[in-house]
Amino acid sequence: MNNYVKISNIIKKFNRVITVQGDKSISIRWALMASQAVGKSRANNLLKSEDVESTLTALKKLGVKILKNKKYCEIIGKGLNSYNFRNNTIINAGNSGTLARLILGLLSNSNKSVIIKGDKSLSKRDFSRIIKPLNIFGVKVKSNKNKLPVILKGTNCLRPIYFEEKKGSAQVKSCIMMASLNTPGTTEIKCVNSRDHTERLFNYLKIPIVIKKLSKTHKLIKIQGKNQYNAFNYNIPGDISSAAFFLVLTVLSKNSKIIIKNVNINKTRTGIIDILKKMNVNIRIINSKLVNNELVGDIYVKSANNLKAINCNSELNSRAIDEFPLIFLLCAKAKGISFFKKIGELRHKESDRLKVCSNFLKSIGVKTIEGKDSLKIYGNPNLKIEKKINIKNFMQDHRIFMMSCIAALTLGGEWKINDKNSIKTSFPNFILTLKKIGAKIK
Ligand code: S3P
């Protein structure tokens, strides 16, 4: 089977109600937390994707029993510190930074060695950001230049730590929170705001956690460790990062509307909605409700024909961190010059998304200025493509592949977009969902 798609037709007007697959961050967290609960936990609508499959495979290697059928997934936990595995067990985190970083936290008190490895993209990413706090807990971690493979030798005398997380990384914060579960005493994290699914899960499971708002941008989290929690059932909402592709497709298409049902609209993830509003888009949330301590709702959006450039406030950076490739595409079609600052974290994703997106926009005729941690985009509301475009996607980045498909379906031209298989990471139904609303994709 070919590992590329060909798109040479703009999508025709549509008016649809759709759903997207389960949230990746929440699916991985559910599985990891269920693996140390006491009893049988069940998740409905768990994301079926490679990152979640890598998580379940990793847990099985650690001796956790997992039952799966078409409708739900069940994990039988035996409590904190109950993993049962051989010394030097190898865990392959595949493409998933979330799995690699969070599981290292959970394994910090095992006194056997574990080796975490990953695919080509994950092996290029920085692990110093979690090695530092784990070292302070008393864990020994070996790696070559802070890259995978990482060898972790845990300890059963973890010391509680105080750590300042300065990047606004939910993976770093959550790694520390996972380690705190098996640590006696109070672990404290002063952090820049980022997605708060782990905090919400801890609260939901009645794990002793206190969260204090320090300012608009910072908070202090205190967790009392060594408190066993019980098994729990959970409904995984749709992933706003997957929904975002359809929001932007609708905005950039002519005379179209969409409702995306049952999406996680946690405030720490809805930066894309605020950015769309600022750019003049008619977008609304309907039917919002709290489900398992996460806000869920339906998102309605219409085509826009007068997109405005944006000077993006850096408070939005972590709230839209995975949506920047799409936001940059929107800016290419907006009137005026858009500016993004303090977005250097984009260089540390599945690919260097700052560089890749800047080069992508240049290749479709849009002027950009790429700074060390900033990007300027000179928008053109009349942007149309008439030539052949070949997207190489060297790092097999799922979000670059999907954003390129949205560009092809809205800007014209003849596109060949490589690495279709990358969608298996987060949104395997992406192409199927596009076809359902009328996209012609070969
Ligand atoms: C994630 C956090 C973000 C995000 C990633 C998923 C998570 O990464 O980009 O796709 O599930 O915690 P950082 O925490 O490194 O910003």
C-alpha cells in the first residue's frame, strides 16, 4: 500500500455533524492511572491509535492484565508499586513523548532496571527535562546526551521534591506527578500553566492534591504520596486536537458548516477556539457538561471569508500547543501580518514544527520570518495554489501530514503528501472522516 495521498480537488461545500476519536492525552493517562488502581477500571471510547497501543503494550510488559473489545477497554490494577517484570525490561514508547515521560515517573520506585526506547522522531527529543526532576527524587537515569534510549533504575526510597517547571510542559509536570504517587510525603511543583488532565484525574480519584493559583500564568501543586486509589470507569471525550483539523477545514472552505460532537473542551486545550474567535471566525460551544471531571461539549463553526491576522498572546501557547501548524495555515489566508512569540517549544515536538511549518508556508508562496522562538507570517486572503506540491514530511509527523491535507483541500493545486501512516499515531480515522464529508482523496 502507498504511504502517500494525492489531493487535487478543493472540497465542495458541506454541512455536517461529525465526531472525532478519543482524546490521546486522556486515553494514555487513563491507562497509566488504571494500571496502579485497585481493581478493574473500564474506559469507553479509548482512542484506538498507535500511541495508546504502545501504552497498553508497555503495561502488559509490566505484568498488567488488560482486556479489550470493540466497545471498551478494561485494566486490572493491583495497586501502587504492583508492577511485576524482569530486570532490564525494554519498553518501546514508539512515537509517544507522553507515554515515555509519564511512564518513567510511574517506574521511579521500581528497583529493577527498565529501558525506554522510541522511534526515530522520539529518539531525537530531549529527556533532560524529566531526567533532572527524577534525579532529585533519587532515581538513577542513564542516557546518551539526554536522548532515548533511557535506562532507569528506580529506588524504593524516593524523596519528595520541590520543582519549578518553567516550560509549560504538561508531560514534565505529569511525569513528576506520576512519581509523586509512590513517594512518601508532599511533592510540590511550581509550574507554568499547561493542560491539566492529570490534576483533574487525581482530583477525580480523590488522591490528596492541592492546587494554588499563584498568578495568571503559574500555579503550585502539592501532592501527598502513598495514597492508594480505587479502580474507576471513565468516558473518554473526543480529542480537540483532532477536531481542530475539521474546524480549520470548515473555516477555510466556502459556505460550509460543521458541528463536532462530544469534544473535550477543557480550558487548557481550547486555545484554538479563542484564536479562531480573534481571527473573526463564527465559532460556538453548545451543550457543555462535566463528565468525569472534564468539560465536554459540541463545537459549531462556519466558513469565514474575512480572516484577520493575529498577534498571538503567549498565554495561548500551551493552550494551543499542538494546533500551531493549523493556526499558521489560517494565518497564511488572513489579511495582514501575524506574529507569534515564545513558541520555541514547537521545535521539540514530533518534528521541529517551527522550521517545518515556516518552510511549508514558503513552499506554497507565503512569506514568513522564522526567529529562534518566533514566527511572522505575511497573510494573503487570495492565496491560491496552481502548481504541484510534494510534501516530504521527513520526520513522519502526524500533525504536519494532516495539516497539509487541509491545505490541499482548501487552497487548490495538485498535492502529493507523504507519510499517510503517521495518522495512526493520533487519529487513524482522519482520512475516512474527511471522505465522509465529501473530500476526494486518492
Ligand atoms: C501532551 C503535552 C504536550 C503536547 C503533547 C501531549 C500531554 O507536550 O504537545 O502532544 O499529553 O501531556 P508538552 O508537555 O511537551 O508541551
